[in-house]
Amino acid sequence: MSFARLLNRAALLLLTLTPSAIASAQSPAVMPLGPSPAVTIPLPPPTDQPPPEVPLPDPIPIGPGFLVSGALDIRTRTANTGRTGGVWLSTAELDIQHNISNRNTAVGNLYLQLLSEDPPDVSHGRDIQIGEAYVTYRLPIEADFNSTAYVKAGQFQIPFGLLAVYDPHLQILQPLNAQSLGVRTDFGLAVSGRLYGYLNYDFSLTTGTGPSHIDVNPSRVVCFRLGRTFTTRNGVVNIGGSLLQGRLPNTDLTADNPFAVELPPSGRVRADRLVNGDRFVSKSRIAGDVSYGYNRVTARGEIVAGADKDQRVLGYYAEGNYRFTNRLSAAVARSLFVYPTGSSTATRESLGLTYASSRNLTVRGLYQYLRDVPRDEEGRIRHRFTVQVLLRF
């Protein structure tokens, strides 16, 4: 019998086999359909998160349960103050994750974010910092209450306003947290999840001293947010309301500190503004935030009100993005924050373009008109144009 006729007979035999017979005839090296015992099912997010405008690249597995990702943020700019001209590495980031699994299903994870940062407007700001560093564990309560609860301990982004659904640490456009709170990340304990399958909640108890401070001095900060996501014919809307109370860094504008606080990517606190003999102040805040996505449009914003001690503060941030193509988009934004004294304000107006050639490479150009009015001083106007090249892996 020729070799060709032998192959034909073998093919006819395979066609007559049942699926079960084919499975039993498979080589041991061929895995059956379904998840492999060596693959861990990822841990779902604790609350709804709007999708990023530029999809992130998949993390790189480096060992059992370990995932690595990172970024290089390269910038150049022209500005009235601070660093101008030249090209510098603003941030080099390395993120390490490790799944905590039970029967091949993730029940928690460890996360460590290392940042080598060189912020242009922070004196002696070049440093290596830990951004976020925490452990998350999912409590087994979903089957009984149709709800979830994730406990988080360590250093993490405070879930207040837009910070609960938006990570701005490698973005040129920034929401109000730097001016309103004076922090982005903080050390403490948080519980997040969903109630009845649709209502998102976040509760945190943190130190108020920012990252890399484990002590509880000067006091603790309590934050609570409720949110919900609506899917409609005209897009997806995520809305939330937040409450915060505690002692946080002073952010007032004075003659000695005439420009609004700008936090480095790690969220490292700049408690360098001595007001009435204190670098920290008791703050109460209430905020409403919204994120919206529909076809080529993405928008987000927040309104913040409250008081520093017994003096009122008020602010808002609004941003809109329009995608001309899958790679090219434009952004416009405006923010205003009124400090405890009514004549002291910080205004930001921005216009920019983003070109995302792939998940790994994003180029942004942004023009900003900045106006800061210190207490009992004349306003100071600055113009800033920044180009960012963001490499992700």
C-alpha cells in the first residue's frame, strides 16, 4: 500500500470517530478544552471602572502568578516658570503584581508600583518613590448577599471624587485633588465593592500624610463614596458622590507660595505651606463626579465643596475628549478652585492633542493657560506648552 493511500485511510478513520473517541485518542501532551490548571482566573475589579481612552498593554508574566508592566514618561515643554526647554525623563515606572489564588481563582493580589520621578516644578524633586503598594483580598460574601467586598491595606489612591475611577498619575491633565486635598495616595485601610450587584461603594481610613508615611500623625482621614454605572442608548454614565473628613496638607496660595500645588506622579505630599503656624489643616469635603462615554466622546468632571476649618472652599473640573480616529483625539479642559479666602483662586484652561500609535506608544501635546491669585496679591498668569511621549510595556 502506498503512503498516499495510507494517509487517505487514516483521514477517513478520523472522520468516523465520535468527539469522545477523538478526545480519548489525543496525545497526553495536548490539553483538553477549558481552563488549564496552571492558569489563574483574574480577580475582577472591586467597582466599575470606565475604560481608558488608550487601551493598556497586557502585563508580562514572569513567574507563577507574577505580572510585570511599566512605563517611561518623557517630556519637553516651554513655560513661564519652572523647567523649560530640553528633554527629560519625567517618570520611569515599574509595576509588579502577584495573584493570591484559591483553586485557580484569584481571591486577592499584591501590587507594588516603583517610580523614579523628576517633576519639573518641585524643588529637589528628583527621587525614587513607592507610588502604590498594597494587598487586596476578596471576602467570600457574594453568594449570600449578591454583593462583594474587597479589603485593601497599604498605600493606595484615595477613593474621593474622580480619584475613585480615574488614575491621573501619568497624565498631563490633572483633576482637583492636588489643590483640594493636597494628596493623591495615602497609607491606610479600605473596603470596596458592589451592593446588590449594581451600587458601587468605597470606604477608606488613611493617615492624611501621603505616601511613604506609615504613622498616624497628625490624624486619620475618613473617605466614603457611593457610585453607579448606567448603560443607555446614548452612552455609558458613571456617577458618584463622596464625603471626606480629616487633617490634610495646607494648599493655600500665599505670597511665599503663589502657585497651586502640583503633585509628582507618586502623589508625594508637599506639606511645605505654613499657614497660621500649621502645615496641616482640618478639611471637610463633599464631591460629585461623573464619567461619560459614547462612541467617539469621553467626558469626565467633578464638583467639590467644603471647608478648611470653618472657611468655605469650592471648585470644579471638566474635561472632554473627542476621537477623530482610533489613534488621534483632542481634549479640552477647565478647572477652578476657590481657596478658603474668597479672593484666592487657581484657574486652569487646557487644549491638547493625543496620538496613540499603539497600546505601547502615546504622544500628547498640551497647551495650558494658568492663572493663580494668592491671598491679598495680584494674579499671576502663566502659559505652558508640554509634549509627552509615553512608552508603556
